[in-house]
Amino acid sequence: MTTVLISGASVAGTALAYWLREQGLTPVVLERAPAPRPGGQAIDVRGAALTVLRRMGLEPAARGLANHSNGMSMLDPQGNELFRSEEFALSSGELASDDIEILREDLLDLLYGATDGVEYRFGDSITGLHQGPDGVTVEFEQAAPQRFDLVIGADGLHSNTRRLAFGPESDYLHHLGTYLSVFGTENYLGLDRWQTWFNDGVNGGVAMTVRDNAELRIFLGFGADAIEYDHRDTEAQKRLVAEHVTGFGWEVPGFIKRMWKAEDFYFDAMAQIKMDAWSEGRVALVGDAAHCAAPLSGQGTSLALVGAYALALELGRKEDHAVAFDRYERRMRPWVEANQELALIDRRNVDPDESTRRVNAVKNAIDLDEVLA
């Protein structure tokens, strides 16, 4: 049995654990948080990622939890409507598509449930990696050191595994000049399966309904050069949002007030990770840790699901791990690079039909059977 430590109980990490077990390997998932992380934005499962969910038997359940929208409207800073659409939404593209828009926490619950029996270790993280010819000795903040055959980093944009195995984050992170926050609140606006966007050309956000109109997810974003801030200081992050998202009318001042009380607040830079290689010896990366495309791409979840599936199946061939890592990367890299380019489209200045065409071209550019042949 090959033992694989997966750092991060993310979408990529839990999906990888599922597929590694299916391939006869023994995954152990390590997560710094004390429990599966709640909250987060509505995410999209598209193209090849739908095939992955289908092969896991999770597509019907995911569709049952899907978030449905009747359309969107765009407001100027004073709250005047600029346009509306009942065919297209900036967060999810063409509304009549087969894509699944689902809350991150709901998808994670499905994946977590599908890995019943996999060992999860919450409330701990890696502090050291020592590679040898036959394995990796891993040091932890809490637990005693332990040897694993392989270590996979699925711990996101600010990957601790990547830092330990490949070097500082600054060598790989490319800031896109935007910051984004998201939090939940009740649907006190009475919106009916609708997304209301607002922007002044640089700053803005959206209020969108989730959970059958019972709740809102509020997104507030602003443009800025790289800012130094503590990734674990939520109050400092809220101050940054309040300082930058100003001058708006409509309901935006009320969103700011509700933000201060939100317990599921999330904030981070829109950034991409670009690396020459996703593996180093017996350590490899998957999902955002390897190649974050930024939420602006709308493809992060699909990349995570497909990448986890591809990596697990390559390791399941029971060949040398270096061969498996190389095949996984060669098959995924062209699609990853196309998705990273997708994030650079400024959808505010692109015709919705053209934006939809570009998204569809990328999401359908990979066929699982071909990639894994």
C-alpha cells in the first residue's frame, strides 16, 4: 500500500483522497482548520469536471444543491441600473448551460461524505519535509513525525507545502491587482434568484441569492497594488474592504455594516500561481497550490476536480512516482494555462456573448478520456 499525505481538506484534497483510495492507495488528509471550513462563494463545475463528479456518483446530489439564477442586473455607483440579462450572469456565464453552480461548502460536504473511512487529521499542519530515497519524513505542529511514501499539497493559493518543498510564495505568485471578500447574510433585500452587480470601473461587487432565496452571498472587491496584510487577521481584512469600497449608493453601505458581523467572512488577493514544475522528488501539488487561476477565471473548482482525478489515476498505474507526476503535469498544463488566460479577460468591457464564447471554448477544451489515455 502506498501511503499519501494530502495537505489540505480542500476540494482538490478531498477529491484526491477519494480517487487515491479507488486506486488502492492509502490517503491521509491533513487540515490546519479544526473542522471542514464553512462559507465561501458559489463555485462552478463545468466541462470535464462534470464528468469527474459523474464518475464519483455525485452529480445528482450536486444538481440537487445547485444554486439557480434567473439573471443579473448591473448598477452604476449611485444604484442606477445600466443593463440586465435573463440569459447570462457574470458569476456563472450562460444560464441555460449544463454547468452546476453550487456553494463551495455544499460541494465540500458531498466530497467529504464520499471519503467516509479516509483518515482526516484536523487542527494540525506540516512544519518540515525531509525526503529520502524511499519516502518523506513529515514533521507536524502537533503530531509526532511520520514517514509517508508521497506528499501532495492541496492547500491553496498560500500553500504551506509549496513553501516548504519549492521555496517562498513570492517566487510563484502573480498579483492581478484586485482583492475580493465574500460573506453570507439573510436575503433581507427580497431578491428572487437574482444577481445584482455594481461597480465604478475599479471597485464593486455583487449581491446574489443562494439556498432557494433564503440567503445572500455578498461579494465586495477593490483594485489595488499588492498589500501587506495578515492572512489570518480577519478584522484587519474587513478594515481594508471598508477603506476601499467607498462612494457607493444603493445597498452597499448596509453591506459594509453587515460585513463587520459576518462570521463566515473570507478575503484574499486575486492572484495566480505559475510554476515551472508541480513536483519535487516525492512531493507534488494539485489545485490552487500548483496553478491557481484566480476566481476571475470561474474555473478553479473544475481545475481542482480534474487535476485530482488525473493525478490519482496516474499514481494508480503503480509506476515510478516521478513518471506519474510527469504524466499528470504534461496532460494538465495546457488546459491550466488556457484557464489562467481566461482570468485575464476583463468581462466588464467584453460583450456578454463574446465572454460566454471564450468561457465555453476553454471549459470544453479537455476530454477526460483523451487526457488520461
